[in-house]
Amino acid sequence: MPRFFASPRHDVRQMSRSRRSVFVRRIAVVTAAGVAFGLPVPGQAFAEPGPSPTTAEPSAPTQVRKNGHKNSAMIDGDSGVVDATAGAAADGGSVPPRKQPSGMPFTQKQLGDRAKTRAIAEKQRSFVESSTLDRQPRATTAAAPGIDLPTSPLEGDQNECLNAAGADSDYGRVHNRFLYCLKSDTSVTYWEVDNKGNPVEEVGTSKINFLLMAYGSKQSRSIRVFLKTIEDSADYDWGPIDNITKAPKQHLVMDVRCINNVLDDTRCVLGGYAVSKTFSDWDDGPDWVSWDITSTKPTQSESDVDFKWLHEWQITFQGGAEDEYKTIVPGHTASRSMRCDSAAYFNRPKQPEACIFNDVVPHLQYSTQDKGPKPTDGVAEVAVHIREAQDTPNATYPLVSPQRDKRIPGKFTGSRNDPPLHRIPNADPQYKENGVHKNAACYGNGTERDNYIGLGLPTPPDTSYQDCDEYPFASTSEGAASTTWDFSVKAVNLSQNRRAGRRLGEYFSSDRILQYDRDAFYVNITDTPVYDPGNDNVVDAGPDVSGTEGSMIHLAGAADAAEEGSVRWSVRPVSGTDTGATCTFQDAEAPDTYITCQDDGVFEATLTSDDGIDAARSDTALITVGNAPPVLQLSGPRPWQLFRVNTPVDLAATFTDSGANDTHTCAINWDDSRSDSFGAADNCNRSHIFTRAGMFTIGVTVTDDDGASDSATVMIIVYDPHAGFVNADGSVAAPAGSLTTTPGASGEAWFHLAARYYAPNDTVPVGDARTWLTGTGFRFDTSGGDGLDWLVVTPDGKMAAKGRGTVDGQAGYGFVFYGYDGCDNGGAPGCRPGPDQFRMVVWTGGPNSYPTAATTFDTSRGADYDVDAAGPKTTISGRVNIQK
């Protein structure tokens, strides 16, 4: 820890006595651990690598590196938005409200660029040695959110991170993508100001050293930040007496905040409260205080399928609001980047959500000395191949024609321009294309073989003990099929190659390398002896899943041999399945794949991994498949289609079912007291003859063998020229709402209908129809006696007639009238018990139209249009006379 130096005093003794005589109060200015790149204008973000806001001298005096200490920080203008969780101190006392800094916001892309720039400038690099990945623990189920975050920093992490290079730098150390640490200090400078807020005299500075440890969660979208001051590290520069009597009693308030984000503040949620203690209490140590920072999950429209957000955060320091001496603005540490995601495909172990520290250049590391007593041990041959590809690409196969320098990415030398590798999903078409090009260059086979004639390996690998190793990896966009980069292939030991591929899959989980985000990483080759003779063939079929028959159901499996395709899925029925039920895989050789089952029931899917090194292993997942109902499509007859009595009516009703193993039964209700039921493969087609006139609502239902069904109805018209004719005149009560053009109108609605088929072979009746509503201008009338389309007279004293006409002289209207001939009014034979009843419906439409809910006039609005359920109203006057 560097030595602390006192800050030189600023005073205003040269000011006039009258000005200094103004009432004086004292206020403290805080300078905090962080990096002083310059003084930003209030309202601007402080300058760090990345976008560089202009700087200018603020109105209040500030302390910027003038004491020679590495972490003397600037004071930034901080008039940001007050956080809703502010106002309470974790250890008692009054604290200023939390604020979000009112600096320049950054987009998600800019935040990512800033993180990369800082990682390179600060030489923040993390290395995951592949030999440590052989036996990662597998969780059978995901842990509860946040359960992986410790309640206090682990002693091993403290020793390893805080004692490593960079921990005591201005920026701290990103030890790996899930661990960050900082060893630094903060100082608070106090000022006298007058009652107008003008600074008068600097009265003292207090400093204290602290340790910071931060963990990223592997189970939730959170990080946890721990801070502890170092015991007996407080240093005061107040003068001999005040160093003892005043300085130790002043409060120091520490808190965490999110910064520099164009996202709404609610996207970055702070957990815990500001912690306020006196300098004396802080100096006693050694307790850790902590805060959680949580990133809310974006919607699908806001992000890709990884559901990723980037944020920046920092620790703030300021004086207490209750002290005799006050602070102006807080100091802070340098901002750090965090990236949170909800990528659900990490299954080694299951990690449905996570947050990492993004200010680091991630590396997977292989060693040329990772080898054991047997040729199959370790991954040394793969490491040698990668080194050759990175360092001497022109000496590798395949050759290029015409001859030129080969360009193979993935090695980091410290430059921002060093090209990384980018992970792609196994389901990405390029993943398989990479394999096609690799095989063509190694074995001279496949659809791309002609492109590698004379350029590929002179001698193909001996498949009895060798594999074809490729670099860049098949799981990267820079793989063999890339049109931008070159690649290398080499025959290496089969067991070593599959072990190296397995470790690559483990690395993706260990360092949270996102696949849909095309996350970048590098590969580092060392000569360090690291061999670990573990037995590490592990397979995980993923959680039990469910879905419906005929649909794709996701299987989130994982297997150590996945990189080389040495895995295979199989499936068997367990319970509740019918004979012949089968399931198919989208890719039976991919651990993460989809399955589709043709019938409902419970199935067991088995994922078997055989890496050619250890004994084959298997794991199972249950698949509960629910029944999907059939889907019926009724295409004929058309609604309100007209048929003559005793002529065939053809029903066209096809159906589909995603459960291809299901059997089906059709049921048809013809609405004339007759019905049909029969087994069917894909349709419910039938023909039927109606022997009497009427309006018939045909209902058809298809039911599968599990009881799920779908139905459809259609109403048709059947007329009989011999059934009779109608004369009807009178009125009914029309309630409010009957006339849409005048919704409040009500009263007596009048009707007239004369309709008859005169000749036995007539297809259109002769007659006319009228209706009008008393007290309104509404009047419907058929035109010239040729406005009728059909007449239906039923055996049980009901009638319906449809046609066309005008409203108030304007054409383009249709009508349907319904009447019941009541026996109470002296009805003819076949009359219905009770009084006469009538209903008038008018709508806008052409010759082939029929009424819907949007009618112009309807005296029984809301009733059915089938004559048997038309709901006509009792007549006030007149008669409905059906003659047969």
C-alpha cells in the first residue's frame, strides 16, 4: 500500500474582512479512490478510456493528484436523480440520498466497447487452464437465484486476488469473469463555506484504506460487492488537536451506484443501503459490508435470445448529513463493467442466469506439457497444433491457392486489433459446415472435397487412434467454413483431441461465453506442466421436459464428448402411450437438440456419451407429452347457402392432427333429428338430403382417441315451393337500439310481407316486403316486386323470407323477416301455440350477403338467425298468415 501524503491547504485569507465576516458554516469535500484523468464539467461523465467528454474547472476548489497519491480522485458534478432507496443508513445515522450521476449516457454497444478498451489498456486478462475443467461439478437442478453468492468473501479468493498484480492499481483486478478485487483508499477534505455556499477555507482531510471484493452470480442476474476498511489505517490532516477531537467523529458514508447507462434507471437495481460510520468506527474494522446490484431481464424485443444487459457501477464516498461539517459531492472509485444474461443453455452445471465482470480479455489455455505416461493422456498434441496454427500458419494444412500468407485468429498479443474467436451455437448451420470443410481438408471427402485437392493433409489421420483436429474450433464463426479466415488441420491422438474438445465446452460455461451474442475469447498456449489424470467422461441429459404431441420439445443436454459428435440420443415409451407411438430428434448427435413425438404419453430420452477414452456413460430425461386436439376446417357448404328440398347437401370438413398416431371419430348433427358418427382418417365429408324446408344449423365434431376435439357449424337454407305462402301485416314493439342510425329510438315497428312460389319449379318467390319505425325516417322497401331471394315455410308454423331492397330510397340493403303463425289468432292448420310473432332484420349488403351482428335494423337484436331460434316478438296489431 502506498504511503499517504497530506494535502496542501487552500484558504481565502486574502479576502476582505467584510466578506470573511459573513456567517460561516463548514462543509467537507470528498475525494475518493478512483482515477483522476481530469476534471469534468458538472453534468458530464468522468473521463475514462472510451468516449472522452471535455473537461473544465468547476466552480468549487477540487483536489486532483496534488498530493502525489495514486488514488487522489476528482470531484464530479453530481446533480443526478435521487434513488428511491435512499435516506437510510445500514449502520444508523443520516445519509445523503442515493443519486445516479447525470453524466453522458452510453448505449449497450458503447458500454461493450468501453469494457474492451479498458481491459486492454489496464492489461486485464483472465486465463482458464483447460486441465482444471475436466471434472467441473454438475448440478442436477438449478440453484435458487443468488444462492451461489457468498455471505462474505472467501479467504482463498482474498489471498489469490488481492495479492495478485493489479489489485492495488487505480482500476483493481478482474481476476476472472466472476471475481473482481481492489486494494485502495479514500480521502475526505473538509471546507468552510459561507451561507451562500462559497468555499472559504479547507479545514482538514481524512483518509482510510479499504479492500473491495466483488462476485458475479452464476445463478441470477446479480453481483455482490463487499467492502472492508483496513484496521488502524485512518490518517488525519486536521491539525494536532482536531486530529484527535474532531476528525475521528466525522462520518464516512459508503454506497454503490450504477452509472453511464442510457437504459432506464430501473434496469439496474441496487440492493442494500448506504453504510454510514464515523472514521473512528471504520478504523476499528474488520467487518465486511456488502451491496447487491441486480440487472432486470430485458424483453425479447429489447435483446437477443441471451437477454443481455451491460451496466457500469462504482463505489461512492461522502460525509454524513448529520455532521458539523458537510460534503458537497461524493467521490468514487473508477467505474467497472458488468454484463448480465439469461442464457438458458448453460448446463455444465445448470446456470440459467449469470452476471460477469466484463473489463477483461478472456482466454482458454492449453499446455504443450499437458501429457501423461500414455499417448492418450492430456491434450499436448492439440496444444502443439494450436501453437503452430497461431505462430506459423503458413506451415500448416490446408495450403492455400494461389499462395499467400494464411490468416488464423485467436491469439492475443495485447493489441485491440488482435482478432478473437467468437462462439456460435451448435445449431448454427456454420457449425456443421465447419465440419464439412475440416473433413474435406483432412480426409478428402464430402461436398467440399474438390476445393482441397492437393491442398489438404498429404496423409489422412489413422482413424484407429487419430482424429482430425481443426483450429479455429468448429464452435466458432472463424471455423473452417469461414470466408474471412484460414484454418489448420492436423492428425492428433484421438483421445487427446476429444478431451480438448470436451474442455472447450466446459470453458464456455466456466467463463460464460455466450453463443447467440457471438461472445469473443482467445486461446493461449503455454509450456507449463499441468497434467491431471482424471476420469472425466460426463453426460447430462438435462431436466425433465414437457410439451404437446407434434411440437418440438427442447432437450438441454450436455456431454463432454460433444465437440467431436461422439454422443447419441435414443428414446423409448414409458407410460400412457399408444401402440405405434414414435419420436424423432432434430439432431440425434447434438446434446442440445429438439424432439418431436407423434403421440401423447411419457417417454424416456437417453443421452449416451462415448468419448473413446473412458467407459460410455448415459443419462436420461423424462418427456411428458400432452395431447394436441385435432383442427377442423369446414369448407362447405357456405353459410346461408340455398338448397331445394330433397336435393343432396355435401358437407366438406377436413381435419389435421399434430399427433400423427391418433385415431379419430367424426360426429355430424344435421339439425333435422338425424345424425351420423363414423371413424375417419383426415375428413368428415358426408352427403345428406333434407326432406323438409327449414333453416338448418349443421354441426360437425372430430374427436381424437384421447378425447380432444374440434367443432364447427354452418347454417344452410332449404326451401320447398310446395310448402305454402305467406301474407303478414302488422306491428311489433321495437326497443331502443333496434335502429343503429338512431340508437335511442323506440316504438312501434310496422311490417308487410307477401311471398309465394307460384309454379312448382320456381326457384325464386314473388312478392314484396316493407318495414318502418314510427317516429323516425327509417323505411325499408323491396323494389318492384322482384326483391325476394327465397321463402321458407316449415311444417310447424314458422316462416322466413330473405331479399333485397332500399332504405329511404337508397339501394344496397338486405332483409330477412321471420314470422310465427300463432294458433291464438286463428292460425291455419300447422299453426304454433300462442300469439303471432314477427321479427324484421335489415342490413347493408349485396345480393349474396347475409346478416351479421352489424345490422342496420333488428327488432330482436342479439337473437339467432336460425328460424327455429330467431326470437320474434309478439305482434301488437295485424296477422301473420301462413297458407298451405
